[in-house]
Amino acid sequence: MKALQYRTIGAAPEVVTVPDPEPGPGQVLLKVTAAGVCHSDIAVMSWPAENFPYELPLTLGHEGVGTVAALGAGVSGVREGDAVAVYGPWGCGTCAKCAEGKENYCLRADALGIRPPGLGSPGAIAEYLLVDDPRHLVPLDGLDPVAAAPLTDAGLTPYHAVKRSLPKLVPGSTAVVIGTGGLGHVAIQLLRALTPARVIALDVSEDKLRLAKEVGAHETVLSDAGATAAVRTLTGGLGAEAVFDFVGAEPTVRTAGAVAAVEADVTIVGIGGAALPVGFGSLPFDVSVAAPYWGSRSELIEVLNLARSGAVSVHTETYFLDESPLAYEHLHAGKVDGRAVILPNR
């Protein structure tokens, strides 16, 4: 089969031919119908050799949907031909967090060497994907594969982040979304669908701010040196009850802290590597700062249900598998509004 692999530290990913996978006991083989392209892949490919945690070559793609092509021995609950989405943050299935359905916070995954597809295990930007357990599959139930693939991360991750702050987003409240690309433009839709809060969107790109307006932001602000003052003015000097930073770089983290209101939630979702100092006097009183990861399996089911209702959708542009290196080039250059999705070759 063909697959997009990161093969050499510092080199661009390339489409190669690899053996077709075969499902072992308990495993499910999917024929991939769509796979999302994410900024985290670019972050992974920027890590130096001394810090690189995965074995190469690595087949990329942690957002995947497909149809069940074959079942390993002992598999039940799915049938060949089923259209499914892949829940990506695989865990052990038995620890206390996995028992709650929070495999994204599995307590034993690192020790057992369990890795998500595309982030240590072979990923979905390929003709076939091997899934370790049928519990990591969620039925599409009529959702279009292109629309559904990004929801497994670009939908699930902001949903998990927004859910934490729902009690604070009451009538008259404000939510700020920093970074309105792949995850951020979905977060805006979730905030509009789930809360009565006013949504203020920040980005360095006028194109992405236009997208933010299209998907429901009440106000847009250019993310520059004047952003904090602009948000403070829009909120009557009080700041926002919830701030979601989908970039996580030093400038955006500083802005996130600066626009937070008393008792606000600041949620750093982006993996830009910056930290927000927490301590008496460094932030307004009783501000809570969190750095969540992905989401639970039950939350993925909820996200797909929201998509079926029409409450949330991902703006996508599609590439064929042979064009997938170009998708990463465009994403790295900031030329993708929303999410790039990889399709099987013609």
C-alpha cells in the first residue's frame, strides 16, 4: 500500500510503498477513506534527533476515518464494511482513567509503549490503517468522511477544552479564542452552539479572522501588540471569563493571561511550548490555568452528534494521497484555512 512517512530527521515526509498490514488477534484493519493533516505533525517533524521519541519511519496521520476491511481473531462489535471514525489517544483500557473513558489521560500508556496512530504508531495517511482495538472505533452513522476525519482531533480537542469552562460561560460572559485555524475555528462554533457567551477571536491572519467571523465570532481582533487593550475595551475593562489559546507560543500565552478576568479559565491547547506563570499577583485573582490533551471517547461521540445536528463543521480542503506532502507544505506556510484532508488516490 501507499503511505505518507516521515523517514529522516529534518527531511520532508514522502509517499512510499509499504507492505499491507494484516490484523492480528483483537485488531481491526480499516480501508482509509479520509485523514486529517495537523500542525502537531509539523511540530513532531521539527524535533531534533536527540529528542525524537518515536521510531522511524513513521506513517503520519492521527485523524482518520475508514471502512472496516478485515477483523482479527476474537473481534466483536464491528463488521466488515462498517464506516467508522478512529478515536486517536489510545490507552491501556484498564487503568483508573481508562475506566472513566479518558484514554487521553491513560496512566500506563507511556510505560507500556502505547502510542496514538500517527504519533508513534502507524497513522492514517495511508491506504490502510491497523487499529489496536475495536473500542477505538466510533460509527460514522451517515457523516461524510471528509467532514468527519478532522472532528477526531480538530473537533474533539476544542470540545474537551470548552466543556471544562461551560459553567463560567453564562449570559453576559465573554470567551476569547486565540488562533482561529484548524482547531480554533471549530472552538468558535462550539462556543456559539453550547453557550450564550460573546466570542472574541484573535489571529495574526486577516484571512483566518474572516473565517472566524463566518463561523460565528461576534468580534475579531488582530493578534498584535494592541490585542490586549482591544479585548479589555470590548469587555468594559473586565476581561474574558474563558480564554482558549490554540497556539501556545510565548506572545499568545502572554495575551491569554493579560485578557483573563477575575476567576477566569485560561486553557492552553496549542503546543507552541510556552508557559504561563501562575502565582499570587501574576494573574487576576483565582484564575485557573490548564493544558488539556485531546478528549475522551464519549466526548468524540458527542462531537459527532453535534456534527450530525449541523451545529459544528470543519472547513476543509482536500488533497489526494500522492499530494499529501504538498498539504504539509501549504499548512506550514499558513495557506490552509481550516483543515487539510487527505483522500485515497483517484
